[in-house]
Amino acid sequence: MGSITIGYFAGRLTAVICGAPPHVVITAVQVLGAALLLWGTLFVRGWEIQSFAGVTLSERVNQWLYRFLYCAGTIVVVWSLASAP
């Protein structure tokens, strides 16, 4: 919910300050957001790094990267939608 809120207000603020962006810019930002979401999916690694407790450094870094990329991707996609005319 935080990512959606940040993305929405960033998009509205951008639209107010800079005006409505051209469709090419909106499309490029949407592609960037989708790329971040898909890249985050690639950080979900399989059984090769899992321990019994799930607390190793590699598992934690994997979770942090996954969550960061998903939050960033969501912010960028919502930003592009909120700044559209």
C-alpha cells in the first residue's frame, strides 16, 4: 500500500509541476516499471540457497532485493498511471 501511495502522489505531483507527459514517456516509464517487477521475480531463487531456518545471509539478501524491486516497480508503474492525462 505504501508503494501505491508513493507512486500515486509522485505521479500527481509530476503532472502538476511538469504538466501531462507525452504518451511516449508514459509508455517508457511503464516498461521500466514492468522490467523492475520482472527483474524482482528473477531474484526469487530456488532450493539451492535455502537453509532449514531461512536465516542465512544469502537468503536475507535475496528477500531484500526481491522486496525492493517489487516496491520500486510498483511505484514506477503507479507513477506512470497517475501522471497520465
